[in-house]
Amino acid sequence: MQGRETQTRMPPVLSRSRRTRRTPFSDRVEAQGVKAYTVYNHMLLPTVFESLEADYHHLKRQVQLWDVSCERQVQVRGPDAQRLVQLLTPRNLSGMSVGQCFYTPMVDETGGMLNDPVTLKLAEDRYWISIADSDLLLWVKGLANGMRLDAAVDEPDVSPLAVQGPRADDLMAAVFGEDIRSLRFFRFREVKLDGQTLVVARSGYSKQGGFEVYLQDSSFGGALWDKLFEAGQAFQVRAGCPNLIERIEGGLLSYGNDMTRENTPHECGLGRFCQTADAIGCIGRDALIRASMEGPQRMIRGLRIAGEALTPPTQPWAIHTDDQWVGQVTSAVWSPDFRCNVAIGMLELGWWDEGSVVEVETPFGNRQATVSQLNFS
Amino acid sequence: MQGRETQTRMPPVLSRSRRTRRTPFSDRVEAQGVKAYTVYNHMLLPTVFESLEADYHHLKRQVQLWDVSCERQVQVRGPDAQRLVQLLTPRNLSGMSVGQCFYTPMVDETGGMLNDPVTLKLAEDRYWISIADSDLLLWVKGLANGMRLDAAVDEPDVSPLAVQGPRADDLMAAVFGEDIRSLRFFRFREVKLDGQTLVVARSGYSKQGGFEVYLQDSSFGGALWDKLFEAGQAFQVRAGCPNLIERIEGGLLSYGNDMTRENTPHECGLGRFCQTADAIGCIGRDALIRASMEGPQRMIRGLRIAGEALTPPTQPWAIHTDDQWVGQVTSAVWSPDFRCNVAIGMLELGWWDEGSVVEVETPFGNRQATVSQLNFS
């Protein structure tokens, strides 16, 4: 049926090509019935299996395997590796040990966020930067070349597979042995499986706990997935993916959605990851020291938006109070557990106090909203 | 119906968010019934309206408006602008005039392709680099910072709208006046429309001829589209987009599909755009001089693949001869006008001669293929 009823049209499908790279696990997630993808670091990232809400309830109760291969690694190796990685971030890396993961806001010379990866220190002269959605590789290569640093920068054949949910420890112990339970948060170790060396970290983009298993050989992807999936049958494992509802409830930020190059880490509530004065060499150091003296002009916050369930935004929704623009909502979704719309947004100076009541301009009409902490859970 | 018949499942849809940015023309292309999108430079790029073949026939006969906002601009300004742009490319820019567009392969220190943009020289100290799908901004910023160059690098609010097809001149003349017909290939000029300054270039990602109109204020996007679309009624204008069939027929390469960081410009058949010896300062100069002395180890080519219509690949298809791997097909589609499958791929040394017969491993069985020139038309 053709007609003017544009709402009844099918939503546009995703055209795929080599440029929207498949992963070592794509065959498996497609066999499990992935219903929606996004493109992240030029790679397929599943976003829905059964439904956003069914996936959410399952994630909070059981355990899921997530194909997060799109968290590509920027590998930095060589005598200048530490100096180069410290150039990138206002987080002080001087106390970082081999085997640690650090959440590392990455900034440009103006203090604007370029990415918010987890950095793994594999050796004194070797790091993996597990990136969000921007070609950070090019920034790091550009700096290394421009400054003639003695460091090799590349994207190795490394693809993370996340095991997330309250039963993640049980599943991992079944495959890797009981000792894996002793791995501390944001620590990693190497493990062997069928002759392959995997890096296993206690980390992941949910608040339900879990691990990320860094596959180092794409051709072993199917076998790794199958091994975990089979062992997971005892724990009701399913294929899953980062879940929009769960991550907003938990206050987990999404680069490109909740923050961009326009924002400093301080505006993103990431001040606790900045020891700018001690981050000697960080390219954004001067700009961030100035910005932190002046204080942030806007701040990221949670919001509870009143009324019935909203469809998630595909572009920012303006926040008003009276007739004044005071910010924007960047992520929002209905939370079944909180029985309200939970959201993340940025509010201008003077409007970000907890409990402030503002108005959000949604495509479904204006809605009252209350400012809250980022983490709803 | 649930079941094991995975072929009958709906193809995964594209999940959208702020991170997959809408464009100044998204409302208009959606009103025109866009059926598929891809994500390109973190932005929506339409790929199908009526159907791949219907869009193709129309493009080759009439005129279309294309939302190619995803060709983001890396703007380089300042006293060191020319030096910085020359750092990026083995093309000799010393003779480039204001008002010219240059197709500029961009390479890293190993000579590997980072992007293949069109560069516009707006002034002696100001360039736009109209990029393919990689965050070239970060590479340029990294180099500028690392080398402490006196140049500002940013992504301005500029969104190209392409007018493509044999009747493009007629449509453009109806809106901008007859004088626009005199604009030469790969030249641009500023034009005024309703008080807005637009940059109009004779360029575009088709072999049918046409223009790219660089919008410099997103809020004017709807009005610009409407003006062109209305004037186009006399010329059977439709909403369109870069067409997979037409671009393979014409031998137009797609960065990320037909070439990656693994390839030199020479392997991509782009040697004519490299004057490496004269490109003093180019960061890949030493590597490319060495590579060109050794000669390329693989070469991009067209291929005609025998048999019935193929579904385009979502990952490279191996090319064999006897039992030897000799290359891969990266783009392929059925051409209604040539009545065969046309393809682009890379062949190893010894196998790229025109007329060579090879075998392509497709998901639909092995097919015989004949090596040809890149441009089929």
C-alpha cells in the first residue's frame, strides 16, 4: 500500500557492505536472531534480539553473551608507549600497573572529548585502548607521527566478547575454572582455552557485572562463542547486547550520544577520572586546568520524564524552563523497573540541581521532567 | 512464525540514535520514502529509494537530489594550512588554485590509504577536505598538534547536497541561473540563494555528471532541498543517492569497501593522483617512493562475474585460480545495462592482466570471472 501515511512505512533497513564490517561472531548472533544493528567503529553492533524490554529483563536476571567486537583496540607499543598514552588523557597513568584497566577520557588540545575508552596495560611498553565510536587510531597515529615518538600504533585482530549479567561468574567459572571468580573489577589476566591465549577482564558496559573476553584470532571466534554458549545452557544464557534501558538506568554514558567533542570530561561528570595537574604531558592539560578553574558551564544529569512511554530520541530534545533553553536530552527510554521514562541530558549552569523541574520538548509533546543523579539504580 | 528457517527472517533494521546523526535533509529524504540507510562518518546516508535498479535507471536518464551530508568537511585554516594539507597527500598541491577541487588520496607514514577525499581550496590559507568514511579530522588534528603547526582544524556546519544525472545542468540553471552551466569539472564557486552563501562544485559520486551544493547553515537545509526539488519537477527529479550499480559500472571506488589502510594508492589504481617526488612534506613520501620503486604487489581491477544476478557482498569474496588464492572481490552487483555481474576487486601480482580468467568464491557457489578495466562504461 502506497500513500501519505508515512508512519505506516517500514523503518529503513541497514544496507551492509564490507565497510560495515562483520565480526568473528556475526554468524552466531545472526543464528540467534538479531533483530537490529547499529554501526559502531565501522562494524556491526547488535542492539536488539527478542525486544529491548525482554532483553533487559533477561540481562538483569541471567547471563548474556555480547558481540562487542566493535570495541576495537588501538594498540600502542614501544619505548614511548607510556608517554604517548599519557598524552591522550587527563587521567594520571603513573600509578597504573600491568594487569589493570583504567577508564580513560581522551581529550584534544581544547579539552574536548574524543573518546572514552577503557585502557589496558599489557606491559610497561604495550597498551590496548578499547575504544568507543570514533577513529581514535587516527588521532594517536597523528600525534605519534607529528611528535616523532618511538611507538607503533595499530588496530590488531582483537575482538571483545562480553559475558554480562548476574550469572556471569558461574558461566565463566564453568569454562575457565573457579579461579576466574577471583579476578577483581577492572583487572585482567591472560587465560588459555584450546591452545588460544585470551585476555579476560572483569569489565563491561552494564551494571549487572561480568567479563570481557578479548579474542586475539578471528578464526577462533565461532569456537569461542560456541564453548561459552554451550556452557551457558545451565544458566539460561542468551545472545544479548548493550541494552539501552539498562545502561540509562545505570548512568552509563555513550560517546556520540551523551557527549561529543564539544564537551569536556568535567561536563560529562568524569572529573573523578581527571588528575589533570598530575597528568604531565596530556595534550589537553592547559585547556582543562583553565576549564576547571572557571568551573563547568553545563553538566550531565539524569532526568525522569513524566508521562507514558517515550520512543528513544534520534536527535537531542531541547530542555526548557519558562521560555528559556536550558539544555538537551540525549538518551531516553521507558524503564519497566522504575515505571517511568529515564533519561540522560546536559543542563546549563543554574539548572542542574537535583530535583529541578524542567520541560522537555519531545516529538510526542512537551513533558515535565525532574533532574536527578545520573545513576538511577 | 518462529523457526529454523533463518532465510525467512526479516533483515536486521538500523537502530538509530543521536550518534547516527541526522542531516539537514533527513526530513525530506524520509518524506520521499527512503527504504535503506547506511551509516557513514557517524551520519545517515540513504542507499535505496524505490529499488537499487529503479533508482539506477532513473539516475542514468534524469536528475536526482542526493543527501550526501555525510561527506563531512575537515576545514583547515591558518598560515600553515597549505603545509598541513600537503603533509596528508602524495598529490602535489603546489599548483592548486583557489576555486579548484583535487581528488586527494590521503596516506599514513606507511603509504596506507586513510581516506580518499576531494579537497577544495577556498583561499590560500583555507581548505575543505570533503571526506569518505573515516574520522580524518582526528588524523589532521593529531598531526597539527604534534607538529605544532599554526592551523585550526575543525568540522564546520557544512553539508553537501548533490544534484546528479544528465539533466543536472538544466535543474541547476533553473535555480542558480544560466551561468552555472559554465562551471568546469572539479571547479567551484560561491553562489547566493535567498541570502545564503552556497559553494557549488561540478563534482559528485556518479559518472552521470552533476554538481555538489555545499550548504553552510543546517537550518536552511529544508528550504534548499525544496527549492531544488520544486524546480526539478520539470526535469522528473527524484530523491536519490549514490547508486551501487552505477558506481561499480563507472569504476568509482569506495573507501572501506574497495580499499583500506592496508592499501597504497598505487594498488588502488590512483597512481595518477600521486606526484610523490614533488609532494614535499607528505608524511607517506618515503614509504610511497620505496613502494613505487618495488612496484605494486596487487592491483585493483574490474571483474565480470558469470552467471545469474548476485546479491552484493557484505564481506570480501576470495578469488582463486586452480587452488591458489589470488585476490578478493570487494564490491559486486548485477548490471541491468551490461547484463552481467560487474565487480571491483584486488588481484595479486601476475593475475591482474585484462582478460585473465579466475574463479570467485561467492555464497552462491563458485563463479567464473574475467578481469577487466575498472571502468565498465
